[in-house]
Amino acid sequence: MSGYVELRCKSAFSFLKAASAPEDLVSTAARLEMDSLAVCDSDGLYGAPRFYQAACQAGIRPLVGSDLTLNNGAHLLLLVKKQTGYKNLCRLITLGHQGLPKGESVVTLEQAERFAEGLLCLTGDVLDYDLQQGRGVALLNRLKGIFGAKDVWVEVDRHLQRQDARRNAARMALAERVCVGVVATNDVRYANQADRRVQDVFTCIRQKVKLDEAGRRLSANSERYLKSHEQMAAIFADLPQALENTRRVAERCQFTLENLGYRWP
């Protein structure tokens, strides 16, 4: 089985933000010999039931989570460690949508602090703005205080874009200063590289532009597909610990939908 676990993966249930059905993501993960996978849709658990069913049939452990939108527009990915965390994540998702138009959601760090038990945090892009403003240490320390030192992980990704090196260097320096771990993700939006064409069409629908007029609204390349351990190991050859940490994070997340323990009224 693969040593790498993809922890940031969206399905087509993240409406017009990702291109592949949960079943296609699972099929590709099985072909790549992954034994675990996290599908974390935007501001909800929309694809989780179908993902769970497909993963169980394929012998893959389906990790549960959601990529939540914060009130500054940044995103915080929360993975469920145990049943309490699933309940708290559902509460956060409900609070995020409350009082807003359909399809919109906003969660605050104050709300996350109230419902942090049982959850693990991947920082996503939440640190980037504050890094530019010199407030990254304070924010990461706050996240560390909310979720605990073992359950806050600073993400690094490499999509062959100019800004990758500088952004990742700043994130890693911050993680070292605050003493939290670094984990590699690929921000997967489609199962296979050829599916990028579907992603481009979805982006144009979301942005209300024609394909030949979309320009830089589209992704710069086709790197956000589900990659094998060997591919990720080559991309992060200088950061093997970031790949190893994906397994550590997955091992801390023992919850699946099998553990719901639901009792009929």
C-alpha cells in the first residue's frame, strides 16, 4: 500500500469547484494502491455518504472532513478524529450557513474554538494573508491553542507555479517557529489529469464566462489530480517528512461514517 495519504481532496459535490464524483476519486485511489483517502468538500459533507460507500467497497479507509470558509475568505480544513468531532463539525457547518443565501457559508475562529473537540486542523491558505501582514505567528499560535499542538498541521503544496517556493518557505518557517508539524497535500480537484478539462468548464460556469474568455480565471496547469506516492515523493524529495506526516495525520483520524452510532428515535 502507498505510504502517502491525500488529505485535501474535493469531489464534484463541492459545486463547480471540483470535477470528479466520489466514486471516481476512490477508483483512482484504489488503482494507486492507497489504503486511506480524505474527501473534504467545501462547507459541507455533501459527498461523504457516496464516498464512504465506494471506499468501503474498494477497501479504502474514508477519512471525513470539510474545507470551511472563514470570515476573511481563507479556508481551514478540519478532519474528524472521533465521533465527538463529527458532531462538532456538523454544528460548525450549520452555523456557517445560518442566515446566509444558499451556497454561502462563513465560520469564525471563535465558533471553531467552541466546537474544536475531536477535530484536527490543516491550515490551508489561512496563514498566507497574515504572513504578509506579519501576524502569522499570532494566528498559528491561536490555532495551536484551539486544536492542540498535535492537531494543527501547516500545509505545503507544489503545483509547479512561480509562487510555490516562496509561499511554502514562509509556511515552513512559521511552523518551525511555533513548533507544529508540516504536511504535504495536493489540493485535489479531479481524479485524473485529463479531467482538468471538466474542471475548466465548471470554472467558467461559476465565473459566468466563456471558455475562450476565461484567461487567468482557469488553473495555470493540470497538477491538481490524485497523484501516486511515487509522484509525490519526487515532488517533495527534499521534504520526505512532509509526506510521512500524511500517514501520521491519517492515523490520528480514526473516525469513519461506520462509527456514527446512530440510534433511531
